[in-house]
Amino acid sequence: MRWTSYGDLRLYSTYILSNNSMTLYIGMTNNLARRVSEHKRGEGSEFTSRYHFDRLVYFEQTTDVRDAIAREKQLKGWTRKRKIELVKTMNPKWVDLSAHWEQ
């Protein structure tokens, strides 16, 4: 799966970032490419800059901001094991899904 844009249709993304030690970060944004780039530069929260998240390992998109917010909250409530299983459904090798996106 890759990040997409549909003209004037706004997409909201719920995403999971990781790093070499497999620490997980879950977020939601209306511009996934921009937000992932910010995280990779260490911009944003103290938590994300401290743990050097360098790869997007999972994301889903919707046109309803309420659905994206609800999904973010849902995922944050899951156990680490369940989050890892979710990532493996889309990305079993934990590669950076944003590696070839133009920034």
C-alpha cells in the first residue's frame, strides 16, 4: 500500500512509526507524507524526538476525521503484542513504507 491523495478529497491517516529498537508511536494526521517527514527530522513531541523514529511501518486512511481519531485512540489502547501483529499484516519485514515518497 502507498500513500495516496485524491485531488480535493482530504484523507486522514492513522499511522504507526518505529525505530531500530522497535519502539512504537501511533499518530493521526491530515498529511501523512509531511508528518512522517517531520518525525524523521525529530520535530514534534519530546517522545518522538527522543526515540528517533525513522520508519513508517503501518498506516490506514479514511475521509472521515472522526474515524481516524477513533482509530488512533483504539490502537493506543491495544497491547504491544496486538499492535505488532497489526503491523505484520501489512508490513511483515518492518520496512519503511515511506522510503520512496517524495518529500
